[in-house]
Amino acid sequence: MDIPVSEETVAVLNKVGITREQLKIYVLLLKEGPKTVSEISSILRKDRAAVYKHLERITKLGLVDKGLGNVNVYIARPVEKLREIAQASLEEQYIKERTALNNIIKELERINGTYGTHYKSEYTMIFGRKRLYQELRKLFKETHSEYRLIMSGNGLLRSIRHGLLEDYIEMLRRGVKVMIISEVNEQNKREAAMLYQYIPFKHQGGLQIRLNIFDQDRVLLGAIQHDEDFSLNRSDDSYILIYDRNLAKGFIKLFDVILESSQDAGIYLKEVL
């Protein structure tokens, strides 16, 4: 039995730690009532051990209850509970990101106050994904020592599908140190595995920014609309390219902080690699 779920729904719930398969199990229990592990495994045509693991996860989240009795059945809690769980998780992420942003601004203000009179900065606005990819390829060619990148899981999928892996590899051939932080999820595992073969990047869940640092003097920041859209035809994305060595140093510190709290992406790609 196939349980249809939209990509938009999966993308949102991935941010709160609920995978596509876990969502399918929850929807099945909502539609058809309490089921045992064996019944769920049979209906969804999934391995029993995998189903049990998913059930344990969503039970701990509070989406599902385990019934009492000689035969263990799993019962879906009301949809309102899903909304409560998702909303609480997203609000927690927002608070963390807002705190991190405030700390960045304070650090940049300190840097600007200390060094701002000695260095003139310039910036360029970039609109639309096609233009972004054109500018990125120019910047890659002008990068000689280090390249740092933070992108969302959808950003990783999009960049590999649209050919940026070849540009990353070309930088490696020229001796550029390429450092990437992104998210591995159910939708991008194939593309993530392709990237990991060349660049052992780091995994950090829930990333919502696109930050590029070229060498130690150029920063590209992105405000991405409709991150779940994988095409290059969106014109409502906007980016700012800043030429400022002192600002770049501040963002390198931010990158290093996030890097320290990230895990090796290979942990999440064992079954793919």
C-alpha cells in the first residue's frame, strides 16, 4: 500500500526530525486505526525491524501511543499533537538561529569598530538562481586557497543536480581547500553521497542559510525563497556579495563554530556509500 505525502510536507517535517517513512506510518495509523508492527510492515511492504525502529522514534516524539495488552498495537495520536510537536520544535530552532544571528551582528560590529577605518568594503547584489550560479562559477575560478560553504539540504541537492560538483572538484585539483557544512536527509542522500566521495563534508540539521566564503576576503550571503523548489528558474532569490576582508574573518569564525558542532556526514550515508 502506498501512502502519498507531498514533498513540501516532508521538507517541513524533516526539520523537526520526522522522516518520510515515519510520516507514512503515522498517516496509516490515522487512516486505518491501531496496528501491530507486523501489520504495518505487511501493509507498507517494509522490513519489520525498520518499521519497529520508526515506531520507536515517533512514539518517543509523542505522535504514537503503544497500546496495552498481550498484543502490542500502535495508536496514532490526534493531528493536533503533530502540530504541537512541529510548532514547538520550529520555535526552538528559530530562537537558536535568532540568538546566533544576534551574536554574529555583535561580533561584526566589534570588528567594524576596531578595523573599519582601515578597510573599504564593496558589495554587489545578485538576484535569481541562474545569475547566482553564473557568479559562483566566476568566484570559484578566482579562489586560490580556501572555500567555505554552508547550505541547506535542499541547497546541496540543487547544487549537485545543476553541476556545481564539477566546480568543487576543479577547485580541489587546483589545491583549494574546500570545506562544506550541509544537511543529509532522505531526499538528498544520493547527491550527498556523490559529494562526500570527493569532499568529506559535515552534517548539521535544520540549516536555513546559504553562506559562501572565498579565500578570506569575499562573502556571499543568500536569502533563498522556496528552498524546496529545485529548479534554477526562480527569480525571487536574492544574494549579496561583499568584498571585505574583516567581515570575511568574522564569518569564518561563525563557520568554525558551526563546524565544531557538526558531525561527519558519512555517519548518515553508510547505507549509500
